[in-house]
Amino acid sequence: MAADAGAWDRVGPPPGDGLEGKVAIVTGGGALGDGIGNGRAAALLLARAGVNVAVVDRQEALAARTVEMIEAEGGTALALAGDVTVERDCASIVAAVMTAFGRIDVLDNNVGIGSRGSVVDLDPERWDLVMKVNVASMATMSRHVVPVMAAAGGGAIVNISSISALRPRGLTAYSTSKGAVIALTRAMAVDHGPDGIRVNCVAPGPVYTPMVAGSGMSEELRARRRDASVLAIEGTGWDIGNAVVFLSSARARYITGQTLVVDGGVTLGAPQR
């Protein structure tokens, strides 16, 4: 994804965002029904930018629905079933994408699970699972993608963290895992920058997604979450997807190792109890 620095200096950025014809993997790219989660939004928006998208989900039917939505808009996509906490599955995903498209330019590490409670409250097995899903999966997928990107001259990786890493509030394992995602992002940016690979992070605020809706959230709590934003608006998966597209694009060519907070200003205010 690297551009000739001299040409850039002379004429500035080219029209568009440099994503046309690229290939992306979006993990956790499914969602229930026609709902728009962070991964599905990123997949749809990348496809609208001209990217060929491999949509990965543990449930192939959910990934397939995202692909149907992309294809209905004239885009190109591939549905893949896989558990990104499993080394073998990650290797198979990368192999399938290379067979289908011959390259990988973007990786959106979007898989994650939640958890509540302090270190005293939380079962050790649950702690280990949160770390495995939220952190180790990103390292595992990246381990298989980075050599492919490096061989082609570069690419962009976007890891999904959370504002819980920046403002912990009773979600200790989750906050710890998402803080580790930020540290992983910075370390990978240093490790793989010489290969032309940019690695950045998105920290979503309390966006409303199918996963949140399925948790049984009351309308009262939903309104409180909205009002916690200094903009007094509700974030959605589209907001996170737009951030992923930007960080994946040539417009972000000089940005690496950074965490882009997408929260409507929630972290600017004092915690509400």
C-alpha cells in the first residue's frame, strides 16, 4: 500500500483512497439478520470502496449474509467460516483468500467478547477465554497475514480495541484485553513498519450493534449511553466501519501505531455511576 514518496510530495494524494482492487480480510464480519455490526459495516464500506472482501465468521451463514449484502451492491466478496482463536483455521483462511484473490492488503481484526467483574469476581477460565479471543486471535491472524503482506510490499492492519481500555468501569478482564490490543498494535507497528505494513487501532465507544441489542438492553439504558456522548448522538457500526476504511486507505499512509477513539466524546466526560 506504500506510495512513491516523491510523487506524493509533488502532486499530493491521488483521487479516491487507493483501495480500488485491494483485498481485505474482515474477521467477525457476520451479524444477526440484516443488522449492522462493526465487522459487517467495515466489510460493506470496504467493498463500496472497491475492495474485494473476505468475510470471516465462526458461523458461515452470518458471513454469507454479509457477502449477499455486498454482492447486492455490485461488490465482490467471499464468505469463510473459521475460528480465529485456532491456528489451523487462521492458516486456512489466509490460504483460501490467496487462492481466491492472490493477495491480502488489509486485515481488520474485529473479533471480541465481553466480560464483567473484577479480578476477584471473575472465573479464571473466563479470564483466559477473554484474553484468547480478544488478544491472541489478533496475533494469530496477523502471524499468517504479515508474511503475505510483506512479500507484496506492505499493507494495513486495523485492530479493534475499546474505550474500556482507556476508561475502565467494572469490566476488568475486558479492559485488560483491550489495553493489550493497543499495546499489540504499537508493537506490531514497530516490528512490521520496515515491511511497509501499517498497524493501527480503533477504540469504539458505546455503539449500538446487533450484539448489544441482543443483550436485552433497555431503552432507558440505551438513552443513557447516547446521552453520555458530548454530541448526544448514538454511535453505530457504520462509525466504526468508516474508521477502519480510513485507516486502511492511502489517506492514512503516514499513520501507524495509533489508536483512533470513535466514541462521540464519551471519554471526555467524567465516568457516570
